[in-house]
Amino acid sequence: MSSHKKRFSLRLAVGLSLGLAGAAVYAGSIADTYTTGDPLTATLMNNIKTAVGDNDTRITNLQGNAGASVACVGNAGDAADGMSRVGSLCVDKYQARVDFTGCASNGIAGCTAAAVSTAAGSAATGMSWAQAARACANAGKRLLTSGEWMMAKSTGVTTLASDKAEFVDGMYAYDPDVVTTSARVYGSAYLRNSSGLGDYVLSGINSPYNTATDATFGFRCAR
């Protein structure tokens, strides 16, 4: 093969691989480097093939039931088993550990700490709903919806004491005519096993979303 043909073939192969990778999200990594005049070898082509094949696997896992069997990967600081698969979700196995020192109760100023899912230390308590939501966002996660929380509970992910409540993603107003930050505006939906009926109940706190709670409240995140 002439030098011109080799360069053309190499550019074509690299162009095709980059085009395929760019058409999807998060293609597998290709560590090879290319220099003008390099021969197009079977090794280089196999590396490109592997990267594109990895991308196809990721798409299949996201679109189909195969994703349910793929282990969840937590963040730095999370325990090795810090996240559990629940359908298409990855849910924190442990209640969040996070230091809210300096974090405004509305979850805006000074709120840079990220929620961590680990059994080490004590779970965070006394936070506002807004602080909990921000800590999940800082971790690249979010609060669960009430339905997602119950789905996680039904599959054995969540384990709560009978006197412990957890924030979920829900904001509402006691009086629909009140749209200010009045004490009658709620933003703190939670689930608690305190009904005496042997099951969990969805409820809310009679305070604004940016009001700190007591030590009976915690939260966990999901992505």
C-alpha cells in the first residue's frame, strides 16, 4: 500500500470512529495517538472497534432491561456499596452525610458541600429541605420522588428507624392563595414510618422549605 493510500485509510478510519463516537454519548475511550504517515494496523482498528462497541453496550444498558443488572457507581467518598440499583435509578444506600456549616437555609449561599452515601459517621440532621436538595445537586444527584422512594423501599434499599423521616422531592402550599414565603408555604415533603399502621406515610412540615428541621429528619439522594 502506498504512503498516500495508508494516510488516506488512516484518516478515513479515524474519521469514521470519531463520527460514530460523536453521534452517541460517552463513547469508550481511545488512548491511541496518531501521526501523519503512521501505518493503519490491526491493533489500531481493534482499539477503535472496542471503543465503539463499548459505546453500543452503554446505549443498550440505558435503553433496555440490561441496565437493571449494571452496578451503580458512586462518587468519591461514597462507600463501595454506597448506591443500589432500583430499576433505572441508582439510589444511595445510606442516609446522606454532609456538613452544612456556613450553608444558608435556602440552599444558596455557602452551600458547596456534597452529600455522601456511607455508613461511616453520623447521618446529617437538622437541615432544611432546600439544603438537602442542594447537597444532592452538589453530588450530581437529586432527592427521590415519593414514588421512587417507595419503590426503593419495596426492593429493600432503604432501612429507617420508626422515628426517622426522610425528605423527598415535593413542594406544595397549604393555602393555594399564599405564594409568598409565609409560614403557610410548604416545601418539605417527607416519608416517615410513624403511622402505627406498619407502613410509611407521605406528609409535610408546617413550615417553609428553608426552615431547619429537628434531629428526626434526614435524606438520601439518587441519580
